[in-house]
Amino acid sequence: MSKILIGIHGLGNKPSKRILRRWWYKAIREGLLGIGKVLPFPKFEIIYWADVLNEKPLDHKCKDRNDPYYLQEKYTPAPKSFRAKSHTIRKTVLEMLEKQMDKLFLNSDFSVNLSFVSDLLIHKYFRELEIYYTEDCVDKNNKSRPAKDIIREKMESLLSKHKDDDIFFIGHSMGSIIAYDVLTYRMPKIKIDTFVTMGSPLGLPVIKSKIAVEQKIKPNKNQKLISPPGIKKNWFNFSDLEDKVAMNYNLSDDYYENSHGVKPIDKIVYNNYQIENEHNPHKSYGYLRTPEFAAALYDFLTKDKSQFMIYLLNAFNYLFKNLFRAINSVKNLISGN
């Protein structure tokens, strides 16, 4: 059994699969280096579904900002000037807002109150989500079929190839919804060691309602859904409190534990993605390089290694880190900084 990282991207059109995979890889490596860890990188696959909803990918080389395929938010290394803000008050407000939103929009049977409001919000801000739930798209055989079936099959196909591997699965944004759907009622027997959701809207009342309808879940007084049955060790949910998509960031009170005792473990992180002085707390690259994500990945990569091997890896990391600092010091001296 070999280890593998599998990721699924979120909302919006993307650069090509090759470029997106390379940028996710860079962000993940950047996060590991940030916590002083240098490890052999495992197999890494990305589930790319932007091509289901878009004729062609965004062009990372395009310089015309008026071109519909111009790519604004490219991968960039973490800015050295970024400073995380304290969000104590915001955290309290979001927790209060979550409870009020559930009371306002979600009935005890998981049906939605004021559905016209939630439908309007999805149409305006989550167009891909609306297509996923309600519209048809053309598949690779030029047949018109429900978009959600075409997208889910992409994930199912890749997971089937790696069903005997040790899987660390990453779902960003809307990708976490697709991942939840497939892992819960399309491939409930697939084994996932660690499931990571980041910038996830899985706590929004309208999403919980749609999940409940599709799973035909009976109402319960706690209004909780089920964690995917195949997750064996961890479900980590990473959220930046400034991320509007993940405003209902606390998933631990929305999902029951599965038969392995796994349910969401919510972790507040600081997404430091910034480009041209614009901060986007929802961007995948920023989430993938957070220390919290890097630590979870490091635990996965070393969980079955002997203590002696971990000692050697840590010793190597220590030497590499100090060598890296020495090289930077020499460079600074030469440049006169």
C-alpha cells in the first residue's frame, strides 16, 4: 500500500489541470518547508472538473485583463509582509450568526425556509453550485446528463484507481461538497485515512438541506448529518474567519461521527494568499501552505514509520533548515542587505 494525496478544486474556472496541479504542489511544499519539514513527496493527483462547466481553462500567460480567460489569481509565494489579524470578536459574531441562520433557513426536517432567498443567493454568488445541483452538461461522449453525475464520476474514477492506497484527501470550497457527496453515498466503502476540507460551505443551511434530501435522511432534533463512513482516522476542517464561503466554519456541530469515531475537527487558520496587494482568504494556495495543514500532512506521511526513521527525518530537517538559513545569510551579505 502506497501513500497518495488526492485533491479536488473548488468554485470557478481554473488554469489547466497541469498548471493547477503544479501550483497546488508548490503551495503544499511551501507549507512543509514553513514548519521545517522536508520529506519525500508522495504521489499526488488532482480531480479536475472545471472542464465540465467551461469551454477552456484560464490562460496563465494571458496579459489582457479584459480577456475572459485572463487569470488574475496565480500562485505566488507567501508574502513576507503578511500579518495575521486577531478575530476574537468576528469569531463570536460568526458563531451567533450560524445559529441564527440555521433557525431562520433550516427546519427540523432539513427542509429550507425562505427557499427563494437561498436560491437567489446561490444563483448570484455560487453559479457553479447551482449548475451542479440543477442543470445538465455535455459529457465526453457528447451526451447531455446531470452535471453532478459527470463531476462525481471524475472523482469516482480516480478513487477507484487508488482504492488500495493510503489516501489523504483534500477538498477545497465546492470541491468539499463534491467529495462529501461521493464519499458518503456513491463510494461509502472507499477507505480514506485523512479527509481535509478547507474554505468549505458544508455548514451552510442550504447545502445541509440538499445533502439531507439526497441521502433521504430522517429528521432529528439535533439537525446533524453523517460523516462519510470510509474516513478512518481524521476529518480536519480548516477555515479562515475572513473567508465568506466558510462563514459557517464550525462543522463539528453539524455532522455526527461515523462508525470509526470520526467527525469534523474544526481548525481556524490564517490564509495568507495575496496578489497585487489584494488578500483573498478563500484561495486554495493559502490554505495549502498553512502550518496546520502542513502538520496534518506530516503526521500522515510519517504515521507508519519507525521512531528511528522519524528521528532521522527530523535530524535531516534540522540540518536542511540551518543550511537553508546559512545560504540566505551569505546571499544577504553578498547583496549588502
